[in-house]
Amino acid sequence: MLSFIQSSNLKNGIDFLLVTEHEQTIQLKNKKWNNYKFGIFLLGENITLTLGCNRKYEEEELGHLKIKTSHLWIKHSSSKIDCSELGYSMNQGPGKGNSEGFGGGGYGTKGEGNDGQGGEIYGEETLLKQIHFGSGGTFGVGGSGGGIIQLIIEQQLLNDGSIQSNGGNGTCGGGGSGGSILIELQCQSQFKQNFGTIKCIGGNGGYKGGDGRIAIYGIELSSKRIFLKCNQSTFSVDFNTNYFFYHKKNHICS
């Protein structure tokens, strides 16, 4: 695929996204689909793919990254797709921490707090009926919750870095809760898939924020191995990740 796009008249940043330089931060459109028909290739070290959000106090924009692409390759462990701390700010959100308990925000799991007064669980685990931002911690300077990452990958995912939407740490206050990560693998090819590290954990602070929610469609889990099923065939999948929820959804495969 790389040799094809480099020898064609396709335009980088429009038809595909290729980043070979190190120490780069790429900001994509917020709350709109970022479509790269011929793939995203993050080949340099210390690359961060994120959103351009206005996070000024009282004008904070919530971050929802939406990507549709044929291929996604994150080559180095130091590179990442990251929407951490782009959810609700401190004292905000459905699972905001309880100020009386110095609590961390809740979402997929309950936030910690004095006498159990952390933020509550909300939303639903499939992320199809509802998809939420992480909630903020409370008291002092609480951490912000994680944002939302939504990926549709038509052919191949090679994640040797990380995909993350973590909650922020609190300063003398509770941590924010992790956000949401929804991946739909449409698996229109027989390429090997590598999910790498995918996480949306709560931030630390006076009390820890709750963890977020992850849902991945187009795969089937077994107790010993993980398989990708498409077109009535089974392919092995490399897998090494922190996760909370996975779902099989065969009709995505074509």
C-alpha cells in the first residue's frame, strides 16, 4: 500500500495520511469524520494524532475523534492516537466526583472517594446505543475525563504504539474517568491484525477516577486465543491490550 500511494498522484493529508518525521503532533477535525481512503501511516517516533480542541476554562470543547480509513499503522511504541483529558472537566459530567468525598469521576467503573463517594457508573457497554465522554474529578483541581475515539478500519490495523483516552490526574482532587474507544474492523481482507495497547484508564489524584469503556467489533474471543472471523474463514490476531468489553458482530465483515 505504501509503495502504491507514494508512486501515485494521491495527496498526503487528503487521500491518505503519512507521517515519517519524529516528534510530531497532528490535530484532526473534531466531531467530524476524518476520511483517509488509502490509509493512515504513523511511521516516525513520538507522533501524537489527536484533536484541535478549545480547552479554555468555561469554554471547553469536548473531544470526539472520528476516523474512517482502509489501513491504520502505528509503527513505534512511542507513537499514539490520544484523546486523553478531552472529556468533561472537573466537577462536570454524568459521573462527576462527589465534592464531599473528594471523589474521582466515574464512567465504566465507579470512581474512588472518601466513604465510597466517588462518581457513579453510567452509559452502556456496547457503545452503540450511547457513547459518552469521561467525567471530571472533584475538589481542589480535579482531573478531566477522557474523550471519545471512534475508528472504522476497512482492512488492516497494525498498532505497535497505543490508542488511548485516559482520564487526567487531579491536584489535591479526584482523577477524571477514562473515556470511550469504539473500533469497528470491517475486515475486507485477510491481513493479520495487531491491536497493540488500547486503554482508557482513570486518572490519579486524591482518589482515582473510574475506567472508561472499550468496544471492538469484528472479532470473536475464546478463552485461549483471539480470532478475527470474516467470510466464514478464521485468521489469527496478535493481541496485547488492557480492555473492558469486546463484542462479536459478524455482520460487519463482508
